[in-house]
Amino acid sequence: MKKMKLLNILKRRIYILILLLMMVSCSKKNDPEPKQQEYFVKTIKLTFPLGGLFRESTFEYDERNRIKDFDFKIGSITYKTLFIYNDLGLITRANMDVSFAGPDRRYGNIFEFEYTEEILSAYKKNGTRYPVTYNAANNSYVISFQRYHWDVNNNLTKITHSTSGTSFLDINYLSGTGVFKEDHVQMAFAIFSDELARASDPRPIHHAMEHFAFSKNEIGNFSLPGSINYYLSCIRDGEGNIVSYEMKNHAGDLLRKYELTYEKRDML
């Protein structure tokens, strides 16, 4: 009798143990898979070793990992821009607020972008419309007298005169990933950075560097008219992110230094 009682107790305990193991197993199966995460650039600080001046860019992202807010500070001026997208992830509007030091010193710019079958066909700046012509054969866009060339990795490679072919900017990329490796780079960014360069500093060297922020691959060097060449070298962190860029001329003089920080975000 005692043996039967002990046997029943043992059976119940074994049964309970099996139920617990099944519950733990099911719980593990129901746990959500961890999301893949990648690094997105947060800040880019530019310093000029000779003059000690600096400029700083700050980026904020929306729930789909698209650049939502872009703040660009140069001296006492801050350019604050909000990007608006359509359902396809294409930029349709950029609202720029420009503020100066001092009370009530500010103005704004509004950029609007139009598309035909996902290809940029025109943009407006404060209501003035500029047609954009796309050439699928060489993946380029023409705006006024400038032609913007793109490679298969979605990097802006050069800007030339639309008819003569004279080069205004020529960028050489390396195989390594760039600063904006995870971002959806598009022609609207090139137009925007072009406008920002003209507004903040019209010199050709700065005009060229504004385009580099949106590169998908690492930049090795770039050329300006008159066979003027500038060379870049980068340092990466343990995750492979570019955390600094140094720009030198042909003589090896350090002209600019870029320092970058990142944030880790869930991929969709």
C-alpha cells in the first residue's frame, strides 16, 4: 500500500515536472526575436586646425530611421531643417529655419520636391520652381547648368557643366562603408546640401564638403577645378564606424578635421 502511494506521488511529480518543462519551452518560443541594430550618425563636428573655428551638424531620425531633423551650426548662425517624406520614403519638403545671434533675427526657406514615378522631376525654393531632368543612361540629374552624377551605390560622384562637361567636383570613393551607410540617400539631399553650402560659405572647398555628409562609401579624395586635390583619411571604432576624418592638401597640410558620433537604432 505504501509502495503504491509513493509510486503515485512520484508519478504526479514527474507529470508536474514535464508540464513545467513544456511551459518554459513554449515561453522561449514565444519570446520575440531580438531586432537587428545598426549605427546612424548623430553628430559631425568640423574643426579648422589653423583658425580654431568649428561647425557642427546634429541629426535626429524618425520611426523609420529617416533623417527627420538636421541642425547645422556655423558661428552665430543655426540652420534648423525639418524633412518631410511621402509613403515611398522620398523627401517632399524641407522646412529650414535660420536664426542669428540677437533678438528676432531669423528667416526661413521652404524646399519642395516633385516626383514622376519616383524620379525627381522638379523642386521649388520659396515658391520658385526649378525643373530637374533625369538621364537613366548615366544615372544623372540636370538642374540649370549643373549635372549631378551618381554611382550604383547611390553616391554622388561628380558635378559637371550640363553641356560642356567641365568638372566642378570629382569625388573618389573607397570600398569601405561611409558615414551614412544605412541612410536612404537621394537627390533631394544633394540639392539641399548645395543650397546650404551656398548660403553658409560660397567657397568651392566648402561647397564640395557639404556633399560628403550623405556618402554611402568612404571617401578617399576629391578634386576641384584647376587640378586642386584634397585627400581624406579616416579612423574607425571597434564597430567599423568612421569616427574621424582628416582632410589634407597635396603638400600634406591638415586643413580640416571631422569628428563623428553615432546612435544605435533598431532596423525595421
